[in-house]
Amino acid sequence: MKTIIKHIALLLFAAVLTACTEKNNPVITTTRNFQINGVGNNQRTFSEDAFNDSVGVFVYNKVRGRPASDLMVQFDVIRGGGSLETNHLSTNVNGKAMVIWNAGTKFSIQELKTNIYDKNGEFLNSVNIQAYAFSQNRWDTVRLEPDINISYMAYNTDTTLMTASSNIYAIGDRYFDWELQSNVPFISPRNIEVAPEGNFFLSTWNGELYKSTDSGASWEYVSNPIQGWEGFFEMQITPDGNIWVSTRGHPLHCSKNGGETWSVSDSGIDGNSRVADIARFTDGDFLMRNFNKKVYISSDDGNSWEAFPSPDYTTKLLITDQDEIIAIHPTQEGYTISKSSDMGESYQEKIDIPLGPMTTGVNVKHFRETYYIGVSGAGVYATKNFEQFDALYENTKFRGIFVTGNGVLIGTHQDYKEAYYRKLSFE
């Protein structure tokens, strides 16, 4: 009996295998004989403009060891609303079928599907090609490096520089292009800031400080601000040109001569002197928040500090041009933005911002009289006076906001999967 059952099982398996082979063999066998690659992926251009390079496929016949010619290729735009010069081509003697692609206006992400057929019209395989189209005053999504990994950004009147994945980049001719700066004297760049006179200062993960006086064209080593420390440090530059650096386990340091010499500046700070925010009043006093969310004021040029009143668990602190103190602090539902116009004696709540399921903090960028507030788990808000607020962008996966010198807001994703561009217009 066992022998009969085994025999029947083998016959059924053979029948199923034959049926599957007859149905799928033309595709499986043929595609195994060809290597098909998309050409022209991940280009960028403006909406309605043609991409710089033509796009298409390259097909290689692995059996014959040469490019496959005379294969039929069908092109179809499946996302973004763009157009093609033609929808049908055959691969040439070099195994390529290339077409000019004009970007559409519907979405920033553009996608093209290519179906490849053999000389008998049998389907071989398909390849999708993705690209990006940018449009002013619209949030455009990018899923590429270095954009998705932006860490720090700073700009002067000539250029914008950013660090991402331990590399440094300069903005290109188009606001969505970034050029890797490979000829630099340092490794592992981290933070980048700009001084009032326009010089860039860059810190490394190895505890070094570098300076550029020609908008990033060249760099010179300045110093190791924290003696004996070869790790990362926080760095901020206040409007008077003072450079402030701090890290865990070390006191706050300050340089008043462009990083050449440093002095310790943590007298009166309780415990953690690692600085999260530091700002300056017009009278010269400094206001500082450390990573313990405690706030201090210095009235003697940063030599000593004393506690300063602020809302509990203040997450972000800044001073406006009118010497108003802005404190952003968490609540049960999200974040509250409060303002003090009387040097911290009282704070008035101005807006409550609800959050999504995850949050990692708040950052604020000031550009042309407008403050752009990036709230992780919520999105971007804009205000000129911290009285009226405009919700510019809602995204529960939003992480933080950056701004370039030519007026482009760039947001990042909590899991570093996307970046979001919006080119601002100014009348």
C-alpha cells in the first residue's frame, strides 16, 4: 500500500512540475539568459523640464556573451505625469534602448516602467526607473543620499554647506543638487557653523576644529578646543562671534578669537555643562540651556552663570531680535510654545502643537524675518512674531528642519528614509 501511495505522489508531483514548466519556462529560461539593467536612475530636474540624460535599459545576453540587440522595449510613465519622446524602441547593437524623459508636475517622485520582449514578442522582464522633479512652493520628497542623512547645515552669502554621513557637501547650481567635497584635510566632519563675518567653522568626530575663510574652497586646522578630548563636541557661535563648545564629562569652553585660544566657562552650572542652546541678548548677556533642560544666564561675558526661570523641561530656547525669550516645552499632548517679554518673569503660552506617535525634539531656523519650527512627529510651522503661526507641513514621520542660503527648507525623516524640499518664494 505504501508503495502505491508513493507512486501516486510521484506521478502527481511530475504532473504539477510539467504544468508549471510549460507555463513559466519561457519567462524563466529567457530571463535567466539575459541581464537587464535600468539606465538613468535617480536624476533630478525641475518639473516640466527634460532630465539631463536619456533613460532606458541595457540588456546583455549572458549565453552569447554580448549585448542583446533587436529586443523590443515598451516605455510607460506610471507616476508623476511626465511624457516621453516615444513609447516603443528596440535595443541597438550595444544592447541599449534609450529615450528622452520630460518630468511631470503631479508629484516630485517620477517613475517610468520598461517592459522588455524578445524577437517573438514574448515578455522577458520589466525594469522601473525612478527620478525626481522639483517645483517651487511645494514639498518635494527625495529618497536619496546625501539628502536623507543631513546632520548639520550652515550658509553665508556665497554658499551653503552641509554634513551628512561623515562627509561634507556644497550646494550646487540648482537648489536640490549637492556636490561632495572630497579634497579636504579632515575626516569625519560633524557640525558646521558660520561666524558673523562669514567664515565657516567645522568640528570633527575626532575633537578637531577647522576653519574656512573662502566659503569651503579650502580649510585650515585651528585647534582641539577641549584639551585631551578626541571625540565629538557640540558647537554653537553667538552673534558676537564667540565659539562655544561642550561635550559630556567636560566643562563648557569658549573662544573669543576664532578658536585660537579657549577658556573654561562653566562656573555656576549645575552638573551637566553640555550646551543644547545658547543665545545672546542685545545688551550682551547670554542665555543658555543645557542637556538637562536647565536654563542659565550670564551677565559677565560667559565667565559665570546663574539659574534663570523657564517653563519646566524646556526643549528649545531662543531669543528674538526684540529680546523676547522663546521656550518650547513638552506637554501631555505635544509641545507648547511660550514667550516671555519681561526677561523671564512670566511666560505666555502661544500655541499647542499635537504630535504623532513618535517625537525626537524641536529645532528652529531663522530666515528673512521668519522663524521655521521643525517639530518631530508633527511637521513645520512658520511665524514672524511667535503670535500667529502657519502650519506649513504636516507629517507624523517628520524629524527636523534645515534651511539653505537661497531659501530652501529641507526636512528629514525620523528613520532617515526621506528628505522634504520646499523652495520658498519672496516678493
